[in-house]
Amino acid sequence: MKFKKRFLMCLAIVGVLLAPSVAKAGDANALNKWMTEVPDSDQMINTDVAGITARFAPVRGAGQSIKRNQKFYMAFFDDGGETHVNQDGTATACVENSGSPPCVSAPLFIASESALFCVDGDIGNATVVAGNTIRVRLCADSSCTEVTSVIYGGSLTEDVNGATTCGEGGYSFAGLDNSSIGGQWTYVELIGSPSNGDEIIVWAVGH
């Protein structure tokens, strides 16, 4: 009987240790804060130095929020096949498509009537990079976990002409009835596979 109790206790401990890594896949990450400016390319690929100088958007209440006429940025930069995100001022590796750790943004509260989300698959490059794709999720609360959020609209990527794709609240073909996401928590995640050297910028504009 004692052996059985010890065995069950070991299983419980292992479960506790494994649960965080399983639960985090696809969740928003509060440390991957939205920025008020596009980060420097060299800083974004250098994981050895804690020195990304791009300013973060302010935190209000439970987290960052975007108001009318504000513009915030999220960046995913590739360096030799490893994607980096600005994690609290440090270039940190992440994995697209709900990998571990996932390439996601911090939760963002839409304090305006709605917000336009846009993506540039490789800033400063005229070549279309169709694989660099993001999607927007709406959350049930400020925690913005994958299991308490839903994908809003279709994925956003560059079109065949190389133009930047934008979506009302992340919805590329939104009509008047579904364009407003005011009062919602949201976050973005990278689901495409960046090519070597790609510099992916997502921006949100409150309106």
C-alpha cells in the first residue's frame, strides 16, 4: 500500500512539473510587450546582449491597451533559422505555430472602438514572403490563454503582389457587423515559418 501511495505521489509531482510546459503552448506572453517603435534589426538577432532599446507601450491596469490613433508594434526576427522576439528588452528565441516557447505577443486590450492589424513579412524587402503569417486571437479575459481564446478571422500575410495585408481586428474581410472588437483582450501569434533573415513586423492601430 505504501508503494502505491509513493507511486501515485511521484506521478503527481511529475504532472506538476510537466503541466507548465504543456499549458503554455500558444498562450500569450506578458513579457513579449507591444512596442511604440520598430526595434533595431541588429538588436533583435543578438541573444547574447540584453539591449533592445525600442520603447514598450505603457501598461494600464491589467496590461497594455491601445486607444484611438495609437500604433503599437510586435516583431519576430529570424536569425539563421531561429526566430527571436523582444522579451522584456532581450532578444529571445521562440517557435512559430504554437511551438515551445511560442512566438506570441503580450495581451493587448482594445480601448478604442476597434483596431486594425497589419503584417509586413519582411520589412524593407520588396520580395513577397508568403510564409510569414500571423493570426489574431480574441480572449475571454486578460490572461489570454489559448484555451480561453478564439481565432478571429483568417490569417494575415502578404498577398501575391507583395502588399501588406491588414485586417479589421485581424479579420481580412470584416463587414460592419463584425468589425468592432472594442473592449476585447487580444493577442497575435506567428504561425508561418520565417525564412533566414526575415524581419516580420505586426502593427496594431486603434480607431
